[in-house]
Amino acid sequence: MGCMHSRGKGMSSSALPYKRTPHSWLKISNQEVEDHICKLAKKALTPSQIGVILRDSHGIGQVKSVTGSKVLRILKGHGLGHESLKICTI
């Protein structure tokens, strides 16, 4: 929450964990994570929504720590980049 009389938000902001390796209890391979990402992208979900679903239902806190690349880069690698993520407003 921001301060009332200033523009800053202070030091209480979210930070990435220092450890950049996947947890030892996580038993999912990077190929399975990429498959989940592609399935969710075909349902017209944004990369941030995909990250939230993977975090909440599969226990994957950071996709980059498991696969080595971010969600959007994985989508672009599979041909599911920005063109397929655009939402039509008609």
C-alpha cells in the first residue's frame, strides 16, 4: 500500500526469491510445463493468467526457474505470441 502524502510505495514490494533453482519437491519436467503453457494459451489466456494458474494449481512459483525461459518466450517459440493473444473489441 502506498504512502498517503508521497508517490513512493516504500520497501514493501514483491521480490523474486534468491534461489533460482526449482524446488526439490517439484516433480514436473520442463517439457510438461511447456505443454501446460501451450494448452492454456490456446484457451486465450494471457501470460500473467497462465502464470497464476501454474502457481495456484501446479505449485510452480516461477516458470523461469523450471524451464529457463519466461512464459512469453515459450509462447513465441511455439508460435503462440502476441498475434494470437490480441483481444478483439468489436
